[in-house]
Amino acid sequence: MQRQKHNLDKTGVGLLSGLLLPPVIFIVVYLVRDDSMKFSEYINGMWQVHALLKVSSLCVFANLAVFWGFLKLKFEKAARGVLGATLLYAFVVLISKAF
């Protein structure tokens, strides 16, 4: 007996969620802060102390929860998309550290 396909079990859905979740978490962390600093000042300050890449990398950890959620729902194609997005972020971090 074949399993019924679900609309969310697509690689594109996983890729999109894996690419969008880390920036959303980064923005939420910015908004939760008790500071009246503008977003551009926040980014520049983090860039100057070499923390922007590190914090961005930590935001990618949220993809792990989405990945496991898709696997739990047996959405293997969507989980593959999240994994692809995570590898893409890892590649960007690797290139950024090289230069």
C-alpha cells in the first residue's frame, strides 16, 4: 500500500523554510532586545566585533528542529530541502571565513 502524498512534502518547501527561518530568528532576537538601536546600527556593530557571522551561524541551528519535524511527519523530500538550505548556509560561512 502506497502512502498518500502531502502538499508540503516537496523539496522546495523544505528549502524555502530552511532559508527563511534563520533570518526570521535573527530579526526576532533583534526585536526582543531592550535597545533603541536601529537595525542597521545593530548589524554594523556586530560586524565590527566579528560577531555577525557567529550569531548568524547559531540561528541556523533552528533548522535542526524543522528538519526533525519534517522527518517525524515522514516528509522526506521537505527534510531534504532543509538539509540543502543548511548546507548552503554552511558553505556561505566557510567562504566568508576564508576571506
